[in-house]
Amino acid sequence: MLDTIADLAREKSSDKRRELLGKVADLFFDGAEHHTQQEALIFRDIVMKMLDEVDLDGRAEFSQRAAPRADLPADVARQLAQDEVEVAGPMLQHSPVLTDDDFVEFSQKLSPAHLISIAQRDCLSGTVTDALIENGTREVWHKVTQNQGAEITETGFTKLVDNAADDAILQASLCSRPDIPASVAEHLLPLLPEEGKRRLAWLFEHAAEEAEALVGQAQEAMVKEKLAGKRGRIETKILIKDVKAGAMDFSAALDHLIEGDRTQDIILALSAIAEIEEAAVSNAFYQIKDEAIAILCKSTDVTEETYARLIGLRCDKLHLPQSMVERSVDRYKVIDLGSSQRAMRFVQMRKSLAKALA
């Protein structure tokens, strides 16, 4: 891999830089767990140099693909996160590489649009929300307050309430927070319309135990959500077992997972049936180009109808236009089953070889 990346890095043609960046990413992300530290450093250096030479669309495409990757070098993640918002958005919202310290720093120097992307992360610590509230605009405050996965400190709540007088959206969002402290809610109370006043007055002035129960219910809901995820994983493994035993059609199994919007379980199922690693399937699913996911699905004999549903879900996840679905299905129709299966056998063989040499 090291020699191949070095050769690609010598390519100077400006019209091929975007394609070249994709090839470098292919080489790194496919089997990244086997790369040496030196290879990871070389990948970082090459990508950071190439990002300065690739156009906005090319950088956005790379960011969309790289954002979910835990093996992305931190320097690359930080550079992408500070790019134009079209590039930075996916990284700020989804990257597991970026830290609280990064987000605090970004909140002090990036645009409100960038901060909105941070505010929509699945989980945010109180340290980060304090920074977003301190440095953000009203729209940022709305997103933070509406994000039930965001921890808001008492300091953060206090500042939000101090600015909620003429902001109906912020008032409504604050009323939906089961974690708002009673002392802060007392200051919010006079700002609310009658219905909101009655709710908070009853909740915090006359039913302290009920307020505690509300917080407990929120915590219980989080536990239930985690358990539901585990149960879904178990169900998917049962579906996979049935497919391998010939008791269920694979396309029917995928349809069930697609209908439930269960992306991670779809990736697990494709990984198991195609016999390649989940990371490789995830990479194929989340990259902008559809060639890899098309070959993967064709090799497992997924029907055109199921493939269309899968691409529709994929477009939703990647914020791509639904008009891409029809074009992708048209390309899928002409892919040869035998050729796609040979391609997947090559991937499996390469994986086995990598393990044998490790």
C-alpha cells in the first residue's frame, strides 16, 4: 500500500486530483486496521496536501465519506471541520474523531452554520453546549435546546432563559427539556403563555416528586433505546441465519431492515452475506459514489426493487437528491452477476491474505 500511495501522490494533473483523492481514500480505508502507524501518517500528509488542491465538491464528497470513520487521522478531521460548511458539516455532525476541545475551539471561530452542525450531533457534553450557547446565535440555541442528546448545564439553561423573553421557539424548546433545573424554570415561568405557565407551575411548584420522575423517565427512555438497539442486532442475526439456511430470501430480509430505517443492521446483514468486514460495507454505503454498494448488492443477488429502496434510504442519510435513485438503479440493471461475484471473491481473498500476513 505504501508504494501505491506514494506513486499516486506524484500525479500532478489538476483535473484528476479529485479522482486521486478518492483512490487514496480507497487504499487507506479498505483494511485500515492492518495499516502501520507510518502508513497512517503518510495518508494524513498526502490527504492534507491534496485537500488544498481539490475543488469544493470534491472536498465535500470526501468529507461525507470520511465523517463516520473512527480511523480518520485527527488532523484531517480538523482540517475538514474548518472548511466551507458544505465540507465541514458532515465532519462536525458525525465524526467520532473530533474532541470536546476541538468543538470549544471551533465555537469561538467558525460560522453559525458550522455551529449548527455541531449542535445536531447525537451526543453533546455540557462543556460543548456551554461553548455553543456562549458563542452561538439564536438558531444555534434552538438546535442545542431541541437536541435531547445534548447535556445542558445550569449555566447554559440560565443564559438560554435570560434570552427567551421574545423567542417563542426557545421557550417551547426549554419547556420540552426534562432536565431543566427547577430554579431556572422559575425564571422561565413568567415568560411563558398561559398553557406553559400552568405546566411548569404545576410541575415545579406543586409536584417536585413528579419533576424527579420526569427526569427518571428520560433516563429510562435512554436505557430502553439502547436495549432496543441490542434487540434489533439480535433480530438481524436471526434474519442472517435464516437467509444462510435458505429459509428466507435475502432481499426480503433487507426490505424489512430498510422499512425500519435500520442502517447499521443493513450494513451487518450485507457484511455477513457477502462475507466481508462491516467497515468495508459501511465505507461502500456512506461514500457518495454508488459503484461499490451496487457491486456489493449485485454479488448477493439483491433484487432491483430492494436495491432501489436501499439507495433511497442511502440518499436520505447522505442528503442526496432522490433523483439519484433512478439513475443508480439503471446502472445496477446492467451490472453482471458473475462479474460482481468475482469482484467480491477478490476482496475476500485479499482480506484472507492480509490476515495471513499480519
